[in-house]
Amino acid sequence: MSLTEREKEYSPSSCIEDIVPYISAYVTRSEETRKKLGGGKELAYGAKPSQRIDLFTPENSEGKRFPLVVFIHGGYWQELSKRESSFAAPTWVGNEVAFAAIDYTLAPEASLHEIVQECKEAIAWIINEAEQLSIDTKRIVLIGSSAGAHLAAMTALAIPVRAAVLISGIYELTPLVGTYINDALNLNLNEAKELSPLRKDLKSFPESVICWGEVETGEFKTQSLEFAACLQAQENATVVFEVEGRNHFDVVFELADISTKMGKKVLSFLRET
């Protein structure tokens, strides 16, 4: 593909008229979550102000260990935060599942190597503090959307979790080199290869869901299909599907409903021991 074609294919907004309503919905629904659930707990997994986790747990947690859904936001590693990422928390808390939204330092303040490391540190910190947080470490499902799916995949390669749910992700980073997307990341070709989950040994990857919205670019769909094929080739249990009528930005709302295919699959991971 030409540079112009690559930039269009790797621009999720090229498939829709306006992304503002979707970002506004992240904000509004996350604000409603904090009002409904009392704000949750903001926890520090590192010294930087960006190294924080918003944790929402069911009431009466004393003496209990809850399964946990962890969400890592997208934004091409350059935008958004945990503040817009708790829209699904009420659904899970209402079903006796804890919910965590992870923050990380955005590019260009941090390199992508550093961002990946922060996400690993966040999950490791949760596991280390699980008893105090009332979390069952055998039932942690790591979920990421878009760039967050990349981060979730890189984290799941390093830290054992029950399952990974990767939504509209990017798993081969080399096509980004030379595009405007890479301006803040400043990746060279070797770094892009090193940070591509598609190029890793996937034998230890957890059971997973690889999914995306119907209204997405061909490259985002192809990336998901290729990553899923690599997982399946190494006999990893992998469920693959496209979500009808959803786009790159609203497909994540499927997580806020346990009656959806995505919601049902997450719930099945959490209930299995």
C-alpha cells in the first residue's frame, strides 16, 4: 500500500462520519459509573501520576475474593485515559465481578516500550495486592480495545491471566512506521517488530476472544484475523467474531451488556475455575 492508503486503513475514523459522539459517550457513561458506584478506588501501581488504576468492587467484599475484569483503553497510545474507561463497570459489579480501568503514560511522554512495561507492572501489582483488593487471581480477564488490545496482548504474553479479550486491535506495528500515527511514537522498523504481538511465540497465550466491529477498515479486520490464526495454529483456544452493526469506537459497549456474545464469553471465563 502507498503511504496515503496505509494512513487511511489505519485511521479507524475513516469509516464513520464523526468520532465525537462516541468519545462523549465514553465520558458520560464513565461519569455515570462514578456517581452510581461512588467513585471506586484510585490506586497507585507506580510513582508517576499516570500510573493509576480505578477499581470498582461489589459491596460487602470483606472475606470474599471476586473475579476481575481489567480494561485497557485505546487512543493509539496517545489519547484517552482511565477516566473515560469505566463505562462497563456497573454491569460487572452488579454481577459480583470487580472492574479495573488501567491508566498509563501516553506517548510522546513515554515510549511504547515504557507504555507496555507500565501495563505489565499494573497487572503484576494487582496480582501482588490481590488479597487486600479482594481479587481472585485465578479469574482475571484482561480486556483491551484498539491500542489497548495491543497492550493487553503484550501483557498477557508476560503475565498469566485467565483469559484475554482483544477488541479491534493492532498486532503488527510495522505498517505504522512512516505514518502520522508514528509521529508521537517514533518507532523505527526494528522496534515496531519487537513490539508486535503477531511476531511473538504465542504458545503460552491464554484462552482468548479476538473480535472487531463490522464497520471497520480492512486492515483492522485483517490484523485481527491474522493474529487469531496465529493463536489457533499454536492450538490456543481462541474465539473469533465480528460484531454486527458496530464500529471501531462503539464495539466496546458490548462489554457493558452480559447478554451480548462478548459479554457472555467474558462471564463464562470468570465463572470457570
